[in-house]
Amino acid sequence: MQTQFTSPYVHKKIIPALNRDWDRKQAQDDKSTKALGFAPTADHPRWSFDQIAAAEFYLSQRDKGHKREMAGRLATRLHHAMQEHPTADQFTVVTLANGSTSIHPTADLDLSTGFVSGGCVETALMIEVRGLREKVARAIEEAASVVGTEE
């Protein structure tokens, strides 16, 4: 089982170690849009490593000018993919000409034909998860070295 982190610890220690400014109120506001489907709730208030990585991706997309809903949908898809394929280093978000969007481990995809799952590829966005996980791991280590471990 992965280590779990409480929301106060994530927002006060880990998120700042990622050089981000995202307090619990902002996170709750972002979640209330229904676009951010992976953040902890009152019923399940603990964060997993992959949730923190998805949050870092989300915040990075927001910093690059993506709207909350778009960044939230991408980060939620990424989180689900990370759960389903924990050893994948890269994921590709594929949008077909018919508007259907899916996410796949990049190593499992062949985009050379221009078709995926019988549909014509319109766009493909590759997400480097290995670097994202390394960044989060460094932030967790930094947060722990400053204040000690959470538990």
C-alpha cells in the first residue's frame, strides 16, 4: 500500500516544496467544478503519491494558461491511468476526430497509422510521468527533511 498524506500536510508542506501556491480552499473550489475528479474528499481526506503527482500536473497546466476544466479533466484522466498502469513512464492522451478522448501508456501505442481504436487521430499529447513522479518524490523528501515525517 502506498504512503498516504493528510490534506494539511500536502497543502502546507508538499505543495510549497513543489513551488506551488494551492491551499485547501483553492483545491476544494477546483474540485467543486466536478472537473477535478481525483482530489481527496471529506470522506477520504488522505492523498496518495499519485494524487499529488496528478495535482502537480494540474497546477502546471493551470500555470501554462489552461482553464480549470480542461486542466482538471486531463489531470483526472492521468490519475486514473497512473492507477491502472503504475509502471508506465509516459502516457499519451489521444483525441479522435469524433471527439472521443482516451489515455494510454505511450509504449502501448502506435500512432504511425493515424488511427487508434478504429478512429482517426486528431491530436495526441504525451505526458512524461517518470519526471513528474521524480519531482513529487523530491518534494516529499524536502518536506520531510524540514519538518520530519508526517506520522
